[in-house]
Amino acid sequence: DTGVSQNPRHKITKRGQNVTFRCDPISEHNRLYWYRQTLGQGPEFLTYFQNEAQLEKSRLLSDRFSAERPKGSFSTLEIQRTEQGDSAMYLCASSPTVRAGLAGWSEQFFGPGTRLTVL
Amino acid sequence: SQQGEEDPQALSIQEGENATMNCSYKTSINNLQWYRQNSGRGLVHLILIRSNEREKHSGRLRVTLDTSKKSSSLLITASRAADTASYFCATELPVQNAGNMLTFGGGTRLMVKP
């Protein structure tokens, strides 16, 4: 399977614990995105990487959230001191860099998500 | 707050009927995309329409875009039970350094009864 993969698929943790999720994008995709989706809502953008550079992180929900993509391949999303309000589906997506002349062609490929439950 | 809002929030139809979902948004966009999500799964891209396009077709899907009204519609013709899912519109904004960040609406939950 050459799609976007995410691990784990489900995570149950106790309030106050730290959790880390992993995303493996499609191999030739330079761009990687993290979204959060709560029940009955659409995904909400969190952060974005172009290769290993995190170019947008102002929309991370709090300073308890951080993301890395150290070698420009897989990425991790960490939530420290989890709270019950962090319970949600965390989605990762990737896309290729838009080539010059193809502005506006920017489909994203989503992984299956990691469902986090904070007790 | 979310950029796009879908209407209706829920839609129930019989197999073979057409389903129409609408999306409204607030600011200028590069493009608008529609995604499908089966229960508890990831999102699947359906179709992208650029800001300078007015209509696009893909199989049983037809998307329209009216930038003057900041609205789009998704039509699924001859629906099938397998079309049962949530459908989201997403807008890509011309935001520097945000790549092609997508802003999603709340979705339309479609149920197609066999």
C-alpha cells in the first residue's frame, strides 16, 4: 500500500499523559499536513511541513502541541499533558509540491487517522 | 471558525435519486475541493475546481462554483448505497507560507437507502 499511513490507529490515554502519533506520507510528497477532527465537524488545520521545514505552526491549538519532520520523510505529532478536550481524530495528509504553471492543482491525500481518547 | 458551511447538514435519499449538497465560504479562494469520508475513516478527494472555473464533471459527480456568491454545489447523480458517507467542501486560501492549507466546512451526512 503506497498511501499515507498513520500509527497508531487508536490511542487511549489518561489525562496528563503525553502521546505521540506518527505519519508516513506518500514517498514522493514534499508537503505534509496535520489536521484535527472532532465528532460531527470537519477537519481543522494544525500545521504544515515543506520537506523538513515547518512553515506554518501558528494554528497549533496550544503550546502542548508540537510536530516534527526531522528528515523530511515521516512526521510526528506530540501532545503533552493531554486533556479530555484533546479527544479527537488526528489526520495527516500529504501532497506533492505544486509545480510552476500548475497553481490551483493541490489535492491532498489523507491517511486513516489516529483516534485519541483521553480519559 | 470554519471557512465553509455545508447545507444541508444531513440528507437521506433513495438509491437512484440525485443528491445535491451546497457549500458557502467567506473569503477569496485559490480553489475549492470536495472530499468524502466514510464513518471513522480518512478523507478521500473527489474533485477540485479552480477559482477561474465554473463547472466540472467527474463520473457521476458535478461541481459548480459561483465566486460572486462564494458558493459551490456538489451533485451526485444516480446515487448508490455505497455513496453513503459524509461530504466536505474545503477551500484553499491564498495564504503565504501555508502551502495549500485547506479549510473545511462541517460536512453533509448523506444516507442513501437501498
